[in-house]
Amino acid sequence: MRSPLAPGGAPGVPSRAMARRPWREVDYAALDFETTGLDYAKDAVISFGVVPVRAGRAVLGESVHQLIEPHVPPSPKSQTIHELRPQDLAGSPKLGEVRDLLRASLEGRFLLTWFAPVEVNFLESMFGGGLRRWRRRTIDVRNLVIAVDAEPVQTRDKPGYSLSASAARYGVPVANAHDALDDALVTAQLFLVLAEKVPGHPRPTAGDLLKLARP
């Protein structure tokens, strides 16, 4: 079953006019979720990190990092990845208590994610609005890396396209892998490195990047 939150109240979407502007003139929110697992119908978000990107730079002073006590316990496999145990989450706010914080962090911004299906599906579960609406506002930075590398589609599942491996190739530091805030920051920094390296788009608009790297 889904999280016991009523759907609706999704954060506002940037206008179509914003998508036609040069990418540096548009606001983004780099978002990462850590979860109890990847069953979108049953699992839950246990932490999120958001790093705003404005005027071509990551705005660390406005970043958000939040632990959440979930309605289902983290699976053993997920705990080995993000190292968040039930006792680490006990006493943290419930999702309903921080939902407005997340909404405000995403309001009016395009989204930057790494392997977007995770964030897109959990966002739709939290806020409703339909998967298509979330995909249309999201740049999957993993897809952007693949486009810049000019690799064929069949390489998408190779280990070289993990967040840490991609960051290492492009000189982006990783301080704490699988921490929601650090993963969001690494995603933001990779986006900034890659945005003007896209083949055929020397001066891309936000819309160019959305089309190229949509989930």
C-alpha cells in the first residue's frame, strides 16, 4: 500500500516560457531520496536532500537535508546501501510533518535527479499529479552524462554510470556516497559541469536539457 498521505498539493511547475530561456537563467532543485526499498507501491522515503541551483551555481546555504521516520522499516538490503537503521530514524518527523518543507524546496523549479525513476515515482506517491507531469519537469543527470559521453543505449546499465563513477570521471568530489544531501550536491555539480558540453547544443536552453535528459 502507499504512504497514508492524501494526494494533491504538488509544488508548482515552472512555466513553458522558462523552458525557452538559457539554462543559467532558470532555477533548479537537485533532489535525492534514500528509501526503505524500491517497491514504489510499498516502500517509503527515509531521507531527502535538496540543493538549489541558481544562476549556474549550487546554493549550499539554501540546501535542505531531512531524515524521516517511515511507516515501513528499511529493508536489510537498503540498510547496507544508505546505512540508516530503524533506530537511526526513530523520533524523526513523519513524512506528513515535512511534506511542506519538501514542497517549498521544489516550488517553481526544474528538478535534477540521478536515475530519475526513483524520485519521480516517490514524488507522485507523495504529492500526486501523475508521473508524466513529474517527468516533464525533471532532468535525469545520468542521461545527461550518457549523452555527453556519446555512448550507445546498451551501456546504460554498466557500473560506469553510477553516480560515484561518473563523478570521478568528471572531477566532482564525493564526500559521503548514499547520503541524500551529498548525492544531491554531487548531482547538482555534475549538471553544472555537463550542461554546456552537450553535443549539438553549445548554448542550451533549459528546454534543450529537459528534452535530452528526460526520464
